[in-house]
Amino acid sequence: MNVQETKFSSKEFLRRRRPEKFSDSTIRETGTLDRVVLEHFLSTLNTRNQELQFEDFAKKYVKK
């Protein structure tokens, strides 16, 4: 049998186990939004008087 030697790195183990504890780790947030729902929401913004709220949301989203 051919046994491969693997180097154990405690730092890599801990990084994979708890990435939030490392300052250079990033957390990605993902979400899904149905196109039909988005189209309906955007088309009814004006009737609900939420143009400014949506504008603020879009600005914050772009900054991310």
C-alpha cells in the first residue's frame, strides 16, 4: 500500500473550524430572489410611496 504523508497544520484546522475567529476570513452572504417577485416589487414602488427607501437601500447595497 502506498500511504501519502500529509502535513497537519493546526492553524488551517482551526481556520476551517472557526473562520470567524481569523481577521482575514470573510463571510459571504447569499440569497435568492425570484424574478417575478422583484419585478412586482419594483413596479409597485411608486404606488406605495417607497422610492426614497428603495434609493437608500440601493446605495447601501452598492457600498457592500
